Amino acid sequence: MSDTATGPGASRDDVRARIVDAAMRLLHERGPAAVTTRGVAVAAGIQAPTIYRLFGDKDGLLDAVAEHVMATYVTAKAAIVARATVEDVDPLDDLRAGWHAQIDFGITNPTLFRLLSDPARVVASPAAQSGRDVLVARVHRLARAGRLRVGEDRAVDLLQAAGIGAIQMLLATTPARRDDRLADSMFAAVLGQVLVDPPASPFDAHPGPDARTRATVAFRAVVPELETLSTAERALLVDWLDRELADRPAID
């Protein structure tokens, strides 16, 4: 077999991209069993040693495929959040749309989802971190709107854990037995833990703990924008607010 992809005119990045594309096609069309070193080499028109040289082994190649797909997906998600911010889309509607997109991605790409859900890969993956950053941005919009009853980090953790769990449960169930309402029910359950209803009036003379928590979270969300304060002062203010939130009991 001639190594047409690694000729004099092909850069290392070009060859790498060609191999990743070939592996991605095999994974999508024929499943993980088809992603062998020999199979990918044939599909990409290269010699098998090139794969070892660029990726180390099959696991390294699968990591690269997962990273590529996730990076492309996350870039699209980030653009949606940016547009929602500019157009002042309701933050809850934006979060709900993101939830549905994530569930659909996991169900449609089960092998990639399992790769990307591996704790070791999540920690090391720039794309996985970028995906979390998109969720952080969505939750931050809710915090600014005064809709959270818990801190932003906790809300992100709960949403991420619920999303991963819902997808894993759906993938572990045969299509004939899947509950199409499971993901929506999980989302509603998490919202019950992290969201509050909009206040009836901003001038409540006797705000309860729910209103105080909402105000604390909303204030914390804008602290980084208080430019008249020094960096140290903003950090101290965030620390105070975090301590206040940590001391508050969960609201039923």
C-alpha cells in the first residue's frame, strides 16, 4: 500500500487530521470494533506505523477522535450561548435547550460519550473542560438574573451529574424500553434543587431565606465587574459571599 497521505506535500497536521477523520467515519458507520490500526490505516491511505508514530496506540487514536468531535460540538454550543446572551434569550430557555442538545448528543454518539465520560479523560481533556465552561456560562446567566437558590458551582455540578446519569441510564436500556420522559424528569428534578421562582416583588419588606440566597448568588455573579474595587477587594468580597452561601442550609 502506498503511503499517499505522508508524501512530501503532506504536513504532520494534515496527516493527523486525515487519520482522525478516517477513524471517526469508521466509528460512526461501523462501531468501535472497526477502529483497528489496520482498518484506519487502509481507510486513511497510510501505513500502520504512521498511526503509532502520531498517536502511540489505538487508545491514543480514540482519544484524539473523541477530542476532535467534542471540540467541534463545544464550539457550536459556545456560539449558541454567546448569541443567547447578545439577544437576551431567557436564561432558563437557553439552559433547557442546552440540556436537550446534550442528551441527544450522548444518545446519538454512545461510544464517544462513554469515552468522554471516563473520569481520567475528563480531567485531561481540554474539550471536556470547554464543555463544562459552556454550562458554567449558562448557569452564570441564571445567577445574574437572580434565579439560583444555590451557588453557581453547585448548580453546575448538579446539572452535569444529572446529565451524565440520564444519558448512561438511557444507553443502558434497550431502545424499546427507554422512557422518553426520563431526561425531562431528571432536568425538572435538578431545577427544583437549584432554581427559585422569580420574586413577586423586589420590595418585599420581609424577605425569607430563599430571597436572601437568591440575592447573594446574584450579587456574587457581578462581583468580577465591580471595576472600582481592586482585585484583592473583589476576591475578598467573593470569599465573604461564598462563606455566606456555604453556611445556608438547603432550601426545600
